[in-house]
Amino acid sequence: MLVRCGLQEIILEQLALVIGAASRDAFARLRSRSGTLPASGGRSRLGALLDPLGLFRDSPLVSPDERDREALEAAARLAVIASSLVEAGPEQPQPSATELRKLATTLSGKVWSKRAELRVVSRRLAAKILDQTSQRVVAKAGSTGGP
């Protein structure tokens, strides 16, 4: 049985934040790389294809904001710190093929034994992502006086 704790909630919250920010950032980059349509007022080809009426053109669902940039910058800094900690560790010899097979078998067994908990955590993460998305839309609607 999976027990909820404050640290898990914080990790899920931040992970959901980074996943949402990375998704919006990737979509914005794809839109800009797709080029613009002539005589369309600067609409991207991808934007016109996926949203022909332009309903989501400036929507908080697809447009990154300052909070997204901050979340991605913080995640990048954490990745650098984690990478430096791994590199600073003692020099280890490369594991043999037998050791790698044994590790893979052990890890897959552990993942299989925790599959029920993984489903629960995945649902909680999806719920956090949806909650943050709805908060973005409500905040944008509240700041502009409409949807």
C-alpha cells in the first residue's frame, strides 16, 4: 500500500509543473519552426493546421509563460547539480554484461511488484497536471475578464 507524504506531494506537484511547462515550450518551438502562412497575419502553419479557427492561438493551454520559463530553468539547474554529483563520485569500473543482465532482471522484478502503486502515482500525477492546467485557464480568464 502506498502511503502519501508531504514530500511525495511536493515532488508530484513540481513534476507536473515541469511536464506542463516542457510540453508548452516544445509546442511553441514546433509552431515557430513550422513557418508562417502567407497573408495569415503571422499564423504558424502548425497552428493553422491544428487550430484552423485560431481559438487557442494565445491560450494559456498552449502558450508558455514566465512561470513555465522559471520552472524549466530550475529543472535545468537541478539536472546540472545532479550530474555534477554523479561525476564527483568515485571512479567505478564498467559493469559486465552479466552484471547488467542481473541488474535489469532485479529492477524489472521490482517495477513489476510495484505496478499497482505505479498506477496510483500515475493517476495522481495526471490529476495534478489537469488541476494545474485548469488553474492556468481560470487565472487567465480572471485576468482578462473572459475566456
